Amino acid sequence: MKSHAGKAIVAASVLCMSSLSLAQQVRDFGREEYESNCASCHGTNGQGFGPMRPYLTKMPSDLTTIARRNGGVFPNQLMWEAIDGRSSTEIGPHGSREMPVWGNDYRAEAMRQAGGPSSQGPEWYVRGKIVALLDYLARMQVK
């Protein structure tokens, strides 16, 4: 009996260590994208107090209250269009609108990688970046 209990404990320990190892390997692409391209204006906590704030003509919006400002629902399509920016015609401090046109930047990034777009094309790359970012923004909403 003691040997079975010992084996069970060893097996459970191995499973726990494997789970911890796997959890450490999971990347949060949305968070990485946010920290890389959004936090400089919107701040690490998303409330609009990034280090670039003093240099902008309009204060960056608080990204943690998007759902609250939209009746408790995170507006995926509206946010997609704001991030992508290629369909926006508003005039803002960056030229064509208030924030960079990330759709163009992501497309250019896709074209530079490995000498050209992936087999699915650059738009799949753009979509992947935006979906990851939307997921992260939805998770940072205040309750």
C-alpha cells in the first residue's frame, strides 16, 4: 500500500510541476502588443497616463472604462476600427486621426517578416494582432 501512495504522490508532483511549467510558457500576445505599442500613451494600467501624454495635443482615453462607457458591453467592432484605423477619416494630432493607424503598421510588419507576407497573407497577420489586443483590452475593463 505504501508504495502505491508514494507513486501517487510522485505522479501528482510531476503533474503539478508540468502544469506550472506549461503555465509559465504561455505568452499573452495581447499584453505584449499593448505594452509594446499602447502603453507609451495610454499608460501601463490603461488609464491614459503614459510617458508620451505631455507631448500629445489630446489626452489619451482611459481604456479601462470602455465597456462602462458603452452600457457595460465591450464594443469589439468599434474598437477594431479604432485600432486598425485604415477606415478612419478623422483629423487628429498624428495627422489623419488621434492615434497611429495600426492596421498600416501591422501590414508593413507582416510584409517585412521573412521577406514577405505569410502564406495566409498580411491581412491575417493584421487580424491576429488586433484580435490579441482586443482580448487584452476586454480583460482590463473595470467591473
